[in-house]
Amino acid sequence: MDVEKLFHMTGGAGPSSYAKNSSLQKKAADMVKNITLETLQQLCLEITVKTFCIADLGCSSGSNTLAMIKDIVETVEGTCRKILLSDPQFHVHLNDLSTNDFNSVFKALPDFYRELRKERSGGRPHIYVGGYPGSFYGRLFPNNSLHFIYSSYSLHWLSKVPPALYNEHGDSVNKGNIYISEFSSPRVIKAYFTQFQEDFFTFLRSRSEELVVGGRMVLILLGRKGPDHVDRGNSFFWELLSRSLAMLASQGVIEKEKLDSYEVNFYAPSKEELEEEVRSEGSFKLDQLEMFQIKKEDYGERCGSAVAVTVRAIQESMIRHHFGVGEESIDCLFENYARMVDEEMVKEEIKPLTFILVLRKL
């Protein structure tokens, strides 16, 4: 499965779109927004530029991207004014895979500019926004061209499903699971971890070429607490999706052979794994690494539905392609999934873990 060509958040503004179902990601990013903005303030005290260059990697579609850009612009301007510097121009690079719905972001730009003009009594900062399609697991921008990189809920997605999950005949060695589970062999864990190491190293090395010395990165991604890959956090949500798919297979809606070969391009690293990869690559100083969790009340009254629509907006493109199913089957799949999440939340709260990293280019 070619992840780069097939994997994308559901576009548009329909009821199943990422634009309509990414509030959980925004809540989580807002929980640590103070860290992002404090990082920007410190950066502005260290560098003086006429054009401030920003990249949002894995920007997807919807309002989250431009809301964060607005916060970044206002923070940079406010800091510059405090130290009696002129407002810089802003060059904003929005990146995601080429299958991303960039058009929905561009359609929102007139309202974005209108809001900035309204707050400034008719004036607005000089902001130049462009889309830059391509995988961030590789070079995207010229050398020393960026001052600040932001990436929210993207880096837990691997560049591809780990090839080592399949034997010489092309059969999965993780049958019955779509991610690491308690039934997965050490080979499966190693396959996912090796792919993470390769991807994260490539990401860091690529960004080290593109950032100026002293430039910052703020990375927000899902992870896990310790060495155990199976917990009541992120891995358990995949376990529930695996069970939901198995229900469809038992009903003959999808083929069991296709379920046995389906694996997700996801990895939840531990704090120690992240620290080791940063140290090993060597281009960055890890200024800060914090962890936090989304609680049940953050999902709203209908927890299962909130989780289901979020996961659907992320996974639908891959599921539709792999299983060849239509809208009705997708609806059934995520109705079952929502019910399972609610049932498990009654037994014990499932709290996915998120990391925020602040990295400084050496």
C-alpha cells in the first residue's frame, strides 16, 4: 500500500471530514499552546529578521491550521513591539502529503485575512501563505530558510507500513491485528520500532538542513508512557478498531484475508525513544519534553462518538482503498467502534498520551 499516495485526512467540509472532526486535536494543542508561544517569544529575542519563515508540517485541512498561524503571527508581532522592533513579514509554508485537501485551506484564507484586518482597524500584517505538498520524511525547503517549524499530531504517522511486517510470500506476520497488540510477536514490535527510527532520524536530519542556527521546532505527537507497547492508551484504540473490522469480516462485509493483511502506518514512541533519536541524530538540543493526556470530559458527553468520528476522518481513506467498501459499511464500522469505546470507558478511562517537544537547531 502506497501510503504517500493514499493516506490523507478526509477532505471537504462534510459531516465526516477532518475539518468537522478535529476538535480533539485542537483541544490537545491548546492545552500546550503556552509552550509553543513561549518558544516563539524566546526565539524573537534571539533573532532579528525582516521576513519570519514558518512551516506547519502535516497541516491537513480545516480551521486548526490557520488558528495556530494567527497565534504565531500575533505572538511574534507582540514580542517584536516589546523590544522596539518593526513587525516582520511572514512567509508561511503549509505542508502535507499531495493528497491533502489544500483547497479547503486556501478557501479559508480570505476570512483569515479579513479577521486580521478587523482586529487591526483595516490593516493586516504582510503574510504570504503557500502550500508545499510532499512527505516531511525528506527535504521540503531550501537550506537555512526556516526560523520556526510546527507540527501537531503528524509525526506518529510513519512514512509507510513497516515492510518487515510481511514475510517472503507477502503475508502479514501480525494476522488478526492492525497494530501492536498483546498477541503480536517481538518481530512485529521490532518492525514498527525500526521504521520509526528510520523515519524520525530522516525527519530530524531534513529539518536540520532547512532551519537556521538557533531556529526552533515544536512537535506534538502521540506516544506511550514506558517500554510496554500495549496499554490502555493509544494502542487500545487500535485494538478496538481491529475488533470492529473483525465484526465486519464475520458478517461477510469484508474479506478476512484483507483484514489479515491490513496494518496501520502508526507508531507511539516512548519518551526514552524520542530522546535517544534526538541525541543520535545530533543536530538539535532538546529544550523541553512534556507529556499530557486527554481526559474523558474533554471528549464531551458522547465519548465514543467523538473518538469514532475523529478516527474515521483519519483512517477512512486507507480503509476504503484496502477493503473496497462503501459509505454504508464505513458507517457500520464506526458505529460499532463508537459503541465499543463507550463500553470500555465505563470499565476504565482510556487516556491517550501526547508529547510536546521543543527542539533548538545547534
